[in-house]
Amino acid sequence: MDTTTTEKHPSTGLLERFVNLYGAEPHLVQAPGRVNLIGEHTDYNEGFVFPAAIGFQMRIAISKRDDARLVMTSENYAERVDFDIAKLPGSPRGHWSDYVVGVARLLIQKIGPLPGANLLLLGDVPQGAGLSSSASLEVAACCAFLEVAGKTLDGVVMALLCQQAENEFVGARCGIMDQFISVHGKKNHALQLDCRSLDYHLLPIPADVRLVVCNTMVRHTHAAGEYNERRSECEAAARYFAERLPGVKSLRDVTLKDFEQFAEELPEVIRKRCRHVLTENVRVLQAADALRVGDLNLFGKLMNSSHVSLRDDFEVSCEELDLMVELAIQNEGVYGARMTGGGFGGCTINLVKENHIEEFKRKVSAGYESATSRVPEIYISSATDGAGSLA
């Protein structure tokens, strides 16, 4: 399946269905998913990342209620849930509504009571593909609640609140990148983010370059456990260096020179994890410099090196991702290719010249299906704007 994203406009259908369902005129908000061009597994190490918002989003229509009920209907799951907004669940249920409830609980702590509300949710961010469907839901929910409450939050505060909801309520130990780019994305730009200071720079992507996301259509069952294990391994490496160097709070504080001097006594696995994070931070900074001067060839080489590091040192790739990257880089017009997201399945990100897109899709799809008997999905997007009101 080949999917080309188009510019999103307020959905007349969603608004009409809301009126039919709830009998009220709603506000409509959206928050996009994202793809990370380079800088993987660096965000929770307080390092550097380089994502872009993509043309897939969660849209939420919302209106106030006269009572204290929070009524949510998901069109994706074809189900409705109903809560007392003053007595929201204190723990997750393993349900899609956990992401919304977690955000609502933290917003109440931050800005005070929220009004009762009706919500209708519809998202097209591919789930389980590493494109941040959860962050788009959290950020859209935050925007929706702020809309009916008549309040605003600074963008950084909003991103941190949504990350906190996923960390502390849902229980997923994600870094700040996903929520941050969903809030701060800009059309035709990528965003270089310092995950410690939250300083960021928006850099333009050339007009003739497209973000091509190739979905392997696999998600290995051990992915979540391996992700948490990688975090623990990075934390162990940071503790090791903190015992030998002043001021080390995370791997962000360790230089490659420090690594060369002290890493020999690290267990081999921890040493490999550490080497990936340190070299990946360097690659992100080099990639940002390359994009500033329009050197897409260097940017692409850094993407390719990132994949090798993720495959060999961080060991979060898999046969399907490696195959997809191998197929991609054989094509004319491809600057670079790498896995994106947590790993163990999901998607690759490719920078491709616009006039080579059709050939790329045809060859990669045919090669991947021939080798795996799986039909991949290929999404074509430009970088898009972050969260906001649609109507």
C-alpha cells in the first residue's frame, strides 16, 4: 500500500458526526505524529535529536457539557468511554483512553478544574509504527481541554506535561522528543532539539526533498521490554562515568575522549550502548550543520551511519528494518536511509528527491515483498506544522 499524505483541512465529516452524536457545535484541534530524521535513543540520555512533524495527525472535536462528565468516543476503536471528570481513574487500564485521562489529570493539577466535555477522536497516525501516535493523542487532548477551559499553556510546558502523562500515568518511559515536535513542528522544517535545555532550532528542508517513511509492517513483541532495557543500560553507563568524572549526570556529559580513556573497563554490551549514544549526538550536530548549508549528501551519509550504529552498537534494528534500508540506498535520488523510532520493527525514514519518488516506491515495495512476503506501506510527506486549532 502506498500512501501519499495531503494537506489536512478541518474535517467537515468529523464536525457533522460530532453534531449528530452530541448535539452541539465543537471546536476542532489537531496534533501531528512525527518522524525522527536522526538522533535515535539520545533523547532520554539528554542528548540531541532532529525530528520533523509529518502529515498524519490526531484530530479531536470537543465541546463543553453542562455536567461534570467526560465522554470520549473514538472513531478508530468504535467505542465510547465515560468518566466523572472530578474522579478520574488513578491508574491506567491498558486502554486508549489512558493517554487522555493522564493528560486531563495533570492539567487539572496545573490549571485547576476542567469543565465536563464531549470528545470525538479520529487519528490517522499509523499505530505501532514508531511515528508517535501516542504523543499526537496526548498533545491533541491537551489542546482540546485547553480550548474548552479557555486557557493557554506555553508550548514547552505543554510538551513536558504530555510527556509526564505518558511516563507517570501510562507507564511508558519515553523521552521528550515526540511531544515536543508534535507541539513545535513547522511546515517544511526539521527541528534540532537539545533534550536537556529544550533549546531548539528550526532548519528548512529543501523544497525538492520528501520524507519517505517505509513501514515494515512488523512489530516484534519484545520491543517494549528491550526499550526499557536499553534505558537501563544507558543509565548504568552514566553511573560508571559519574564515578570517574566530575559533573556527569547522563551520557550527554560524556565526551568521545572520555569514552576512549575510561570505557575499556565497561562490560562489552554497556560499552556498545554508550558508544552509540555518544557518536549519535555528534551525528545530529553534524547533520544540523549540513542542513544549514544545504549539504544533503552529507546529511544522508550521517543517516546511513546512524543506522549502522543502531544495528551494531545499540542492537535495536531487525532483519526487516535492515532489508528496508538496504533496498532504499540502492535507489537513485536517495540521500540517506535509517530505521526510525524505538526499533525492532516499525519504519525507516528516507530522504528522497521528489522526482525519484515513484521509482523508489515501486522498487522498494517489490523488493521487500519478494523477500518477506509482506506488503509494506510507504508514506510520502513533507514536514508539517505542529499542534493547533482547526476550527
